Amino acid sequence: MKTSSWYRSKLPRKQTGASLFAIIVVMTLLALIILSGLKISPAYMDDAVIGNTINNLVETEEIEGMSLREIRTYVARTMQANRISFSNDYLEEVEENGVDYIQVRYESRVALFSNIDAVVKFDYLVEIE
């Protein structure tokens, strides 16, 4: 089967792919995204430890007779054992509609590149049963 000359004239004579510049730009952006993710992920891992500490306290029902000061001391000891920087001021006891909650509200600042920081905010309530 012969192809028509019109069709052949519309085809490029030489196949071209992505240019070297385009590949470098894509690789640079990909590297920035991966590096940012690697630098921010420890903040989320620390938050998981904080959340698990408070959830374990609630699930084991140890929290029933504890004051806010005792809760803060318990959490501070756990954070110190895990080498996590956490201030007791981030924990508050809140009451809404007759239900008691422990509120955890804080932010974590991570240096990405020279003078560029990422701020990750965490805010959640844990119901005291």
C-alpha cells in the first residue's frame, strides 16, 4: 500500500522528543518536590506520636481522674522520651455542649531552603469519655 505524497509531506522528517532543557526543568522540579516532602515529613511523624499519646491516654481510660496538669506532665514525659519538642501550652481542656475535650493546637516550622520556611499547622480535638 502506497502512502500519498500529501500525507508524507505533513509528517516531520525527523522525530523529536523532549529537549535537554525541558528534561532538566522537569528533573529540577521533581527534585524540589521530593526534597520538600522529605523535610516536612518529620513534622507529620511527630504529630502522629503526639496524637497516639493522647489517644492512648483516652482509650486506656487513665485520663478519667487526671487534671490538666497531670495530662500535660504525661504528654511532656512521652515527648521527652521520643525527643520531640513540644510545649505543654499546646494542650488545653475545652468543654463544648457538656462534653469535655482535650484540644491540641500547635504549628511546626521547618526550614526548607536558606530563608524559605514551611509552616505546618495541627489542630484537633480528642473527646474525653
